[in-house]
Amino acid sequence: MSLIQISNLAVQFSQHKVLKNIDLTFEEGSVTAIVGPSGSGKTTLLRTLNLLQSPSEGTVTVAGITVDAKHISKADVHKIRSQSTMVFQQFNLFKNLTALENVMSPLIYNKLAGFDEAKAIALKVLSDFGLESIADQYPVTLSGGQSQRVSIARAIVAKPKVVLFDEPTSALDPEMVSDVLTTIAQLAQQHITMVIVTHEIEFARQIANNAIFVENGEVIAQGPANKILSTKGTGRIADFVNSLENRVISTPQQTNTSEVVTPRFRLLQSGAN
Amino acid sequence: MTFSWTYFIGLFPQLIKYIPLSLFMAVVAMLIAVIVGGLLTLVQLYAAKPFQLLVKLYVSFFRGVPTLVLLFIVYYGLPEISPTFKGISALTAAIAGLGVKQSAYLIEIFRAGITSVDEGQIEAGETLNFSFTRIFLSIILPQAALNALPATGNTFVSLLKETSLAFTLGVTEIFADGKLLASASLRFFEVYVAVGLIYWVMIIIYTWAQKYVEDLLSKPYRRVVANVVDSDQQSSSAI
């Protein structure tokens, strides 16, 4: 059963069409990876699913609530957002609240629970993520990995049907990526519908059922993740996937040498599955 | 004429009697400035364009008119055009004039404080389905308050000093009393130095208090690991 459906979607910034002719469906409980080069419209597509970005044309349906670009009502936006949340590249934890208060905030501010109940639920979620020791710390004192895991805890605490991830590991130091990917993989096993914009191809292959390749504002290909994200074969998508798999990073200290970045996600092989 | 330490020291018991009045004027004018400035900031940021333009005009006018001229307009001018203002006391006119004047400065300070809150904070609130009012009150306002506090404090310092202009309307406050004393003794230097010192000390004490509040408000933004012991109190106070 499809939980998200977008039809004939287009997004236009002044004269420039960032997304065009997008038709997609996302099944309930599925994990979908959106990949593509920088500036291709991946993040805009994701933001449109949560209506952080208003579509110029077409319709977005989430959990039976349809919003038409011609008439977007505040009430419908709130209904859609009550079913889906987003995890940002830059975490966006509320700086004036502790980790625990951040996780409590969706429950309290949306009047889904009283203070004591919200605190108990939030502590349980933080504990499930192994974050109980930092519950009373403010975001500025957390590492990038901790911040992103708290933001994931905040996103799922009210049990949304859909969680959208916008490059959740892009702003992290390499050694922190694994913890965040492990947390996302845990969610994937809980039947939460997830849409993930990512450059972590190996992770996407292991965790996602489906993948979508976006380029120049259009969906170029969609299908099973292991097929779309395969390194075998030729063509634009295979070239792109291979380029991510074999990223070469040169650092100022390594002007004459280079480091090949190998896939760093080993969750499923290491027993967390 | 030599500096008379005896006379100088003897001035303080007389002059400090007027500190409560000067503080009263400054605090009430500041309250008016914060309320008017706060409301007009919301208009400037979120209301329809014509209202935003009216606020811009308000800011431009009250920042452009000298404080003394404004006080004279309120005290001597307004009663001529409206019976409502007839019989307005000099103290009320001074407080109203100073409050309105400083509100124009606060609009700019508050606007800068609010717009400097990271857009990502607002987007996070939106995706979590918070209402705009909730985002404003619980996320934007606490962060904007910290951003705006130093400049708002400077406004209060200016205001406290500008209360001395109330003497021109006939309000007897610290400066006016000093002027009377100086005229009687012809020891202008001693008197005005004593008056200046009183303002200076008041401002030193205020600056210290503001620093304390700033430290308190900036606690969440400092890279120091929080004390976990008082978690219940922390949670209930912030959320």
C-alpha cells in the first residue's frame, strides 16, 4: 500500500524549474534512497514531501492527505506534518533546549503528552539510542554524531509514519558516521517509512528497498536499490555510483598522496541486524 | 576657587535622594519602549507591507528627532492640539517621550535579534508540526533575547542618562537638583562632577547586573558540560 504519492510534481524558483514531471510512490514501511549529483534537486524533492518547499505544480499525498499545488491550506500542511518529520544535514537541534527537552518538544508542543509522560517517553527513546548520559546537555556540548542521533530521536518520538532524512551524515566527521547510520538502520527494522537523501551508497544498498536517481530535476531511474545502485554495468548511473564508491580525497597535507574512501558502513555484517 | 572636598562630599546625601525618581523614569520608560518596540517589531516582520512601511516611518521619525525636541512636543505641543493631553504632568510627558523615543531604537535591535536566529531552527519546528506561535515563543524568542540583550542594555544606559533631560520640563531629578545647588553655591565643578559620578555608579551597577543576566541566558550556548544533578528543574524551566 502506498503511503506517499506525488503526481506531476514541479518546483520552480523564479524562472528556473528545479524539479519537473515527478511521479513517485513510496510504499508503507519501505526505505527509499534518493541519490544523484549535487544540485540535481534531491533535497528539494525531499523538502517537498514535508511541504517545507511548496510545489509549483502537481500533488503530494501523504497518509491519505492530499495537497494540490494550486491550493495549499495551512490545515493540510499541519495534517501532513503530523504524519512525517525530517532529519536535517545540520541537525537543527533547538539550541536553547537540552537534548532531553529537544526530544520531549514534539510531544509537549503538539499536546500529545503531559510533561511527566513526555519526559518518560523521551528518556526511553534516548536510552534506546544509548544517549541517556547526555540527556541534560545542551546541543552546543554534543558531538556531531550525538547531535544527529538526538535529532533522529526527536524526529521519531511522536511515532510519525514517515521520516525524511536529508544527507544525515554529510556534516559529520568520518568517525561519527557509523553511529548515525547504525541508528538509521535500527529504525529501518521498525517498519517506519523512510526516505533518505544520501551519498552513502554502500549504506543505501544495504538498508534501502528502493532507490531513485535524480539528475537535472528529473527522476532518471527508480527501482530496487541493489539494481539501481549497482556498480556493475555502464551508463550515467553506474558512473555516478562508481564515482561515489571510489571517492578520492586530497588533503593539504597529502598533496602527493591520496586516500581512497572505502565504504564505512558495516552494520549489517557486524551483527546489528 | 579651589576644589572643596568638604562641599563635594556633602553633596551626595542631598543628590542621592533623587536616584529613585531617575530610576523610576528610566525603568517605566524602558517598559514602554520594550512593549511598544516589541509589538511594532512583530508588525515590521510579519504584518502586511503597508503596516511595515508605517513602522519604518515611525522608526525614522523618532530616531531622527532630538530627544529634547521630542519632549517639548509631548509636553508643550500635544496639549495644544488635543484636550486629552491637557494637564499632562511633566513627569508623565518625560517618561512617555523617552519611552517612545527608545522604542524606535529597540525595534531595530529586536528585529536584528529575531532575524539572526538560524533559519534551520524554524524549519525544525515546522517539520515537527509546531504552530508558528509556539515556534516564536519557545524557539525564536529565547534565542533572539540573548542576541538582543547587549544592545538592549545599551539602550537602557542611554535612557538612564537621558532622564536628566526631564529637568527642562520642570521635573526635579538628580541633574535638576544639582543645577539648583550649583546656582546657590556657585561651585559648578563640584556639583556637576558629583552628579556625573552618581550616574556613572548607577550605570556600573546596571552593567554588572546585565552581565549576570547575560551569563545566565547564555548558559545553553556555552561549551561546558551541564550538571546532570538538577535535571528535573532544568527541564521544567525551559520547555
